[in-house]
Amino acid sequence: DEIRSVAREIVEKEIEKHAADGLGRVDYALGSAGANVVRHSEPYFDNRWGFLKKNTVHSDANKMLLPSLGEPGQCFALKSRNGFVEIKLRTAIIPEAITLEHITKSVSYDRSSAPKDCRVFGWFQSRVSDPIVVPRFLLTEFSYDLERSNAQTFTVDSTDLGVVNMVRLDFSSNHGASHTCIYRFRVHGQEQEPNSRPLLSLES
Amino acid sequence: DEIRSVAREIVEKEIEKHAADGLGRVDYALGSAGANVVRHSEPYFDNRWGFLKKNTVHSDANKMLLPSLGEPGQCFALKSRNGFVEIKLRTAIIPEAITLEHITKSVSYDRSSAPKDCRVFGWFQSRVSDPIVVPRFLLTEFSYDLERSNAQTFTVDSTDLGVVNMVRLDFSSNHGASHTCIYRFRVHGQEQEPNSRPLLSLES
Amino acid sequence: DEIRSVAREIVEKEIEKHAADGLGRVDYALGSAGANVVRHSEPYFDNRWGFLKKNTVHSDANKMLLPSLGEPGQCFALKSRNGFVEIKLRTAIIPEAITLEHITKSVSYDRSSAPKDCRVFGWFQSRVSDPIVVPRFLLTEFSYDLERSNAQTFTVDSTDLGVVNMVRLDFSSNHGASHTCIYRFRVHGQEQEPNSRPLLSLES
Ligand SMILES: [K+]
Ligand SMILES: [K+]
Ligand SMILES: [K+]
């Protein structure tokens, strides 16, 4: 009976976490909550991108800001082994961690398209269309490990960066494929108080 | 070994329930199974609603009748702290319980938009367009509690109401926001036998 | 404490499997990964099918190749108690097993539309439009059991069939309804090495 009650308690907690978007942690880069991709390197499935579409966002881009059912294909595929994506967050936050997620090993045809060496930058920008003149701060630098759990969370090292509403993921290598797929990218942190001032703001 | 087998048994049962739309209970208000919202108070995202759209149903309305992946935003947002939604069920049932679900605390930006004091009514109506002349019976009255599990089920008090195919959720308060979001509303019960007669029917 | 750690280990493993598309097994019939239905018997919701659409694929057909949230309705509905569906796989594989999944008992209005006696065939065909002159090999023959877990996996009996890229599900009976619903069909196996030769190929 004691076994039963302990086991049940653990199960309920873990399933609650699983049901809470897998992590149980607030995501300020969630596509259905107002965040979106604003710029990225060349996408995989688009031959005419170079000529016509340099300043547009690919229709698959927001797949990396949305949950899916754990099946292959629900990702944003970028051409080549290195590249970047810039994201406007739902709202300005003091960043605390980011999570990068690739598809689970057990249902995947091939995981060599996972990003490997990554750096994440953050800054504040009042309008997406403004030229970026503020410094971009390095939030974290990490290597995505195919042998670990598929959703990997990395802490932001410095906590006195002030608020950011823009985040950039730079990947300089992947796990071997000629293209790179990003399944899900999340940004965690604390919302700023209404009267706190963005340290890195264009207006400051 | 005994621990292992007990734990595994509990886990499998709980995951099965989780995989069964979270509750493992038949939902007669499920949008993809023929139920739909037929009338509601003023929606949140629609400035022209008052003038033009009083008799239309907002395109987000059926979000409250569909499962989602546990992320913010998959809800029907209504203007102000009180309001209502009327739902035509998939089929006529003897109602036994209703479930109201808001987003899980751990992934939510703000839960003050959750409904609080609610009353649910039921009745039978052969055509949605008929004027409602039948009495609406109170099925249950409850307060949604932000500290409990996010899917909260409330039993229908009386069981001799006969069959209903229409249900109305009235909320008279919420948890503090200026608007109210309904993430998921479900209706549980028993299907009537083909030859049973709706007690509250317009034709009776 | 030992109980806790054993229980936690089991829970994490089971949730990982659940999150991995329910089975934790690669699916070469996954619709979002390039597989698709190419031919099927008469669909349920289409009165004009016989006259106009004999050679088209119904818009619901690929629902049977996609995961859903465990709710009723996310299936491909076919007219009558027997019929077939032919699927082009994402890529050629040596088939090892197939999985047929109906809706979970606990959330279902009625499960009499589940397929019952089934046979699955496989073959290799370079173009879908080619006339089929190769033999179709029987991969497995089984009866879907409503009392077992809703996702049921059946092993391919012979393993020396060579590679296939086409699979056909034939059902000769169902569990009692006048129509038949297929919620999810998956095909498991090993991808061929690039230079292995399809044994059953049209070109061979
Ligand atoms: K995704
Ligand atoms: K929903
Ligand atoms: K499905």
C-alpha cells in the first residue's frame, strides 16, 4: 500500500509535467502566444529563396516555436550545417534559460540533422524593423547532445543583462547531415515589471 | 521486483488515462465529434462584434471544445469578467458531469483570465434555430479553483432531468483579468436509448 | 527511498515512450514524413464518390497516417464492413511489423466501427502510377481485438521478402458498424542500404 501511494504520487507529478508542454516551464518564445521568427538563414526547401525571398520568413519557420505530437517532420529545416534564427519573444523578459529540443531517438529516421554547437544571444529592440544598433548579449553557449534527453535546457549564465525581447540562435555545426532541423526552441525567464526599464533598449 | 510490477501497473494505467484525452471519459461536447458552440457573449478579439456579428459564432469559439497540447492560447477568449457560451452537444444524453479546464499553472503567463463562479444549464431543443421555450435546468454550480488540478470535473446533482442536447455555461466572475479565457469544456453522460423520450423537448 | 527511485525510473521510461508517438518505434507510414494513401475502397462521407472520384484519394485519408490527441473523429472512415487502403511508404524498407490503432475505449462513443479481420500485403513499385505486375506478399494476418490495448502491433512473419515501399491493408470484417474507421496505421522496419536491391522491384 505504501508502495502504491508513493508510486501514484510520482506518476501523477510526472504526467502533469509531461502534460504541461513536456517541461512545466513557461515559454516566452511560444508561437501561439505571440512570439515569432523574424529572420533566419537560408531554408532547406526553397530553391528560389536566394533570389526572391531574402527578407521574408519561411512558412515552416514557426514550427520551431510550437509543440507537436512527437513525430518526425514538425521542424524548421535550414540549408547547410550552420545558420541562425532570430525570434521576437511574446513579451520582454529577464532571460533565465533556453531549451532546445530535437526529435526523440526512438521514432526518428535519422538524427544527423540536429544542431550541435550553439550560441544564443539576446537583446531589446522596440520595433523588429529597426536597424539593430544595440549590443547582442551572449546568453548561453552549449552543445546539443544526441545521447541525452531530447529536450535540453541550458541556463543563462549572467543574470544582470536586463530585459530582452529578441533572441538569436546561432548554430555553427550539426550532427552530420547536409541540412539542419530545429524541432523546438523555447525561452524561459521572468516578465519585467511594467515600470522596469530595458537596459539594452534602443530608446535608452 | 514486486515494487517494479506495482509501479509499472500504476504507470501504465495513468498514462492510458492521460492518453485518453486526459480524463478517460467520454465527452459529448467534443468539437471534432459533432458538437459546436452556437451562441456566446461578446468575444475578446473583435471590435466590430457589436455592430455586425451579434448572431454569428466567433472562429475561435470551438477551441474550447477541442483538446490541445497543453500550451497557452488554445482557448476561446470572451470580453469582460462574466458571460456565457451555449453548446449543441454531439447527441442527446442524460448528463452526469461537466469538466472545465484552464491552462496548467506551470506553463501559463497569467491565469487571472480563468472563469471562477459558474453555473451550467441543460435543455433539449430539436433545432438550434428554434426559439427557446423549454425550461433550462441547472445541472451544476461551482467555483473553478486555480489551486486544484487544471481539469476540474463537477457532478450533475439531479439525475432525473431526462435528456439534453444543449448546454449553457454561465460565468459570473473570473480570477481578475478584464477578459475571460475558456480552454476546454466537456460534458459527460449516457446516451439515450433510441426510443427514450426527451423530457424537456419542444415537441413533448 | 529505493521505492521512489525505482518508481521514478519506470515512470520516466514509460512517459518517454508515450511522448515518442506512443510506441517509441519508427513509423515509415507517417503522413508528415512523406508517406501517403494512394488508393482506397469507397469512403464513408461521399455520395458522389462512385461517379466522380474513383481514382482520387479522399481528403480524410491521410488522417490514418497521422497522430492525434486521442479524441474521437481523427480517423479515415470507409463505407461498409470490408475494404482496403494502399499506402506508399516514406521510403523502401524491410518490413518488420505493423501497428493498427483504434480509439481508446474510455473516450469512445462507439467502437463497433473498428476493423476486425485484417491482412497486410507489401510490395515494391517504382512509381505509384505503374500498373502493379509484381506479386504482393502477405506480411501479416491478424484480428484486431477491442479488449486489448488500443495500439496493437503485429510482427511480419517472414523476414526474407526483401524491401517494400507499398503496403496494403485489407479488412474483411469489422466490429459491427455499417462503416469502418481507421484511426492510425503504422509500418515498422529497417531502411535498406542504398545499394541493396529490391527483391520485388518492377525493374528487377
Ligand atoms: K515543433
Ligand atoms: K483547447
Ligand atoms: K489519426
